[in-house]
Amino acid sequence: MSQEQLEGFSNPHVERFRILVIGNANAGKTTILEKVCHAQGREPVYLNSDSKLEPSASRGNHEIEHQFQYPTAHGFVFHDSCGFEAGGAVELQKVKDFIENRAKGGQLKDQLHAIWCCLPTSNDRGMTNAEMSLFESGTGNVPIIAIFTKMDALDQVARNQLMFNDDDLSCKEIEEQVPNLAKSIFRKKYLKRLEEVKHKPRYVVLLRDMNKEDTNCDELIVRTSQALDRDTLKLFCLSMLRIDIDSRIKQVINR
């Protein structure tokens, strides 16, 4: 399918593709949205609020019902949840109520179509019970994608372990072993917990080096499309991919 075909795709029933983005402070949500929407440096436009989504260590005033979009990704609407680190049970209930309300009938443009749960790997504590709570309670028919951000931070963790645990390794040998050890750390510290939850995510996406200009979120877009049940929504979601659509999809699927 060519980019021209996707750009020309139109369906009167898909006016908006709605995504709930969940993640604690510094989980990388803003960076992901800017990459997905090709909107680096652009401010989101709130449809019913004058507040802004900004990368910040402070939690700020989040309101899950506020919907926003980027001018570079027309038709894609986002809702932001600050995660469950500070809000605990109260914030979890807000999210569950929002998901349930948006999943009820009504027009397709008002329904919630996907959930992106951002989980950073740049901290020492791994995933908390609060972060796992949504996977235990479930999200009904709305597919949830687990996005592990800042995967490059695990490279440094692996590098440090190799440096301190084996003095005989050369710098070259350490760098050669870093990728495999980083993957092992990820499986034990993060992936194993997701395999034990009651409601597993539809897909798991790993993102690294998002601070670099040449990185993208194509895999996230393709996996989100694959998680959807309706073909019209799948196509609408894939319209986020700007170039070489078929090869990008094949690259993701064959990984």
C-alpha cells in the first residue's frame, strides 16, 4: 500500500482515532507523541482545555478527560493519565471509569481505540505493583500496548555489571557482551512480571534512544494497528506512517 493510498483513505465513520497514554513523570510520553505525530517542537492543541502537556518531572495538573491533538496528525486524539505512582487507587479508578465510559457504544469517533502504557526502564526499582494494577484489572475490549521506554539505560546497567564483576574483560569484550546482558536484565526485571499478570498486553514495544533525531516509533504504530479489530481503524492508524509503508510494516513484523 502506497503512502498516497493511505493519505487518500477516507471513512465517514472514523473521524477520530482516540488513544489513552498512561505513564508516570519522565516516562517519555511527550517524546513518543512528538515522534509518532512528527511534531518535534510543536505544541499540542487542547480541544477542551487550555493546559499543555509538557515534559516535566513535576506531575502537574492532569485531567484524563481533556483531549488534545497535534496539528501534524489530524484525526488522532490523545488523553493523558499521569500513571498510578502518586494517585494510587484513586487514579486507577479514574482510568478504569474512563475506559469503561469510552468503551460504551456511542459514535466511533468518541470511543477509546487503544491504550499506550509507558514504562521506563531507567530507574532501579523496576515495575511497581501500582504500575501493574491495570494489567491485573484489565481494559475490556480496548487493546493495551506496553511500551518500555529508555531501553538504552539498561545498556549502561549491563556495562556496569560487567565492569565490576569481571576485571579480566577488555573494553571490547565488555561492549560485545552488553547487548545480551541488557536483554537478560530486561527479561528478568520487567518482562517476567508482565508474563505473570492476569490480563497481558496485546503487544510489547521496546523504545531506545528516543532523544536522537533519527529514531522513530514506527513499531508502536504498526503494533497498535495489529491490535485493532476493525480494518477501517487499522488503516487509519497506519496513516501515521509517513514513508515506505509496506517495508516499514514488514520490518516490524519480521523482527
